[in-house]
Amino acid sequence: MRTRRGTARLRGWGGVGAMGAACALTGALVLALPHKAGDAHARPADGRSGVTVAARADADDCNDRSPRPSGKDGPTIDAIKNRAVKKLVVGVDQNSYRWGYRDPNKRGGALEGFDIDLAREIAEEIFGDRDAVVFRAIPTNQRIPALQSGQVDMVVRTMTVNCERLEDVDFSTGYFETGQQVLAPKKSGITGYNDTLKGKKVCSAKGSIALEELEKKSFGADISTTVPNQLDCLVRLQLGEVDAVVTDSALAASQAAQDPTVELKGKEPFTTEHYGVAMKKGSDDLVRRVNKVLQEYREDRADGWQKSYDKWLKGGLGEVSGPPRAAYRD
């Protein structure tokens, strides 16, 4: 083990003003990238994730395509270490409460959250310094282009591993299990991902699994409202511009914890997904190194995954026994 060192009135959400300011800040910080086409508080049924097991999971979710851990350097890691600026460049979110966000109540507004903790773990593994990292805020629909253009070394941003994305980028093993769920006002007649969405305006983020699922089956909902960042959907919900949001249950639970007027609809997510660290296609040595970090992070209950979960996510998602188990391709 290594040694760690607006004009419309908002509905109810006390933190939306601060987070709205963060949204504005994101607009100034996001990368200029090329376009590319292309009940959560319940105890988990399998004890491995922050949400209950989904009723429907992909038969081929591609969570077993990542190589086994290794501590060896290779061409990708060598290139990172040999840059003039000795820091890891990581694409993150800065608007997802408890995952990657800036707390306006703290001086300096440093990024913090569950994903930020993991990014620092990886920086420590490569450079021996948790602070040897540059965070670059990227919107949901620019995560893959940011990697392909080389503007970031990796993306640690609640990014789901799936077969389609594996055609464009490489992933670590999954570090968190979640699934898609509907977020709507408590007094709404919407009860979940079902026929109660018919005729309702539903928001999702461009390039998200939520949008992919809605395009497969919308239940008659109007799904034309898409935004660059998932938080933008919540703002639209608060403004009354949409009736519901579909997003990762883990993200929605953090938002519902801040807002007494909204809640997750349905007893459980309607997909099962794993978040993974995404890297440029072909960077096998870096992927193996990240998997080494994750292997140690999972096992270190005193100062690893569990500690970070308890600090950032336990309040919204409840008790868990640990992260999803790793599955490797070789």
C-alpha cells in the first residue's frame, strides 16, 4: 500500500443561487473543444453500491473490459511525467454537489467532492503529490472530445462505462455503482420512469446515458430539452421550464438532499451502471496504473474509498459496504 498523505422565481432550492453562480463560472472555465456527434436512500440490495440494484441491467455492460492493475510506467505515463508542468490534467465537474463542486462558503473555492478525492489519489500515485493535479471543468457532452484532443489526461466525472463509449476511450474498472432515475417535484403526478411521463417536459444532459435511455423509450414525454451540464436541468426544473429530470440516481440524490421540494421518483433506478475513470484510447499503461490505485483505494477502509464515501455521499445515499468489485479482461 502506498503512503497517503434570473428573472423567474425559483421553487424552493436554497442552494440553487450558489450553484447557479457555479454554473456561470463553469461557462468561463470549460475547455474550448471540438464538437463530436455522437428509492436512492434505501440500503443497496447487494451491499456494493450507493443505490438499490436496478430492475433492468444491460446484458452486456462491458464492465469487464479493463486490464489488470500494474505499477509499471509506460509511454503514456512517461509523457505525462516529462511535461514541463509536472501535474496530472484531469477533466472534472465543478457543479455536482458532493461529487465535484466549489463550496462558496469556503475561502478560495477549491474543488472538492468524491470524484475530486479520487483524482488526487491518482495524482499521488503518479507524482507522489496529491496536489500535483490541474482540474479542468468540462461539460457532460465534451468528456470524450477532451480526451481525444489530448486536453486532459483523464476524466473523473461521474462517467458511466458502456460498450459504445469503449469504442472511443478506455476505462478503468468501475469505482461506483448507480443507475438512471427520475427527479421531479414532490407534488408532481410523475411516479417514475413510466407512463406518468406522457406529455411532460423532461430534461437531460447532452451526451448522457439519460438521454440515450429516453431516446430508446420516452413514454410519450417531450425530451427535446437537452443541456450541456446535468445541473442545468435542475435549474430548469426549479424555474418551472420542465416537469422532470432524468439523470444518475447518485447525482439526483445529492440534489434532492438540498431541495425540500423535489425527490427521486420510483423505488429504484431503471438501469445499473458503473462510473469509471476515462482515458484516451490506447493508453494501456495509464489505465493499468489507475486500476492499481483503485485496487488499493477499495481495500483501504481507513483512508480510502469508504472514508471518501462516508464524508461526501453517505448523508444522501445511506450506508454501504463498499464499492463494486473489479472485473478485468485478462
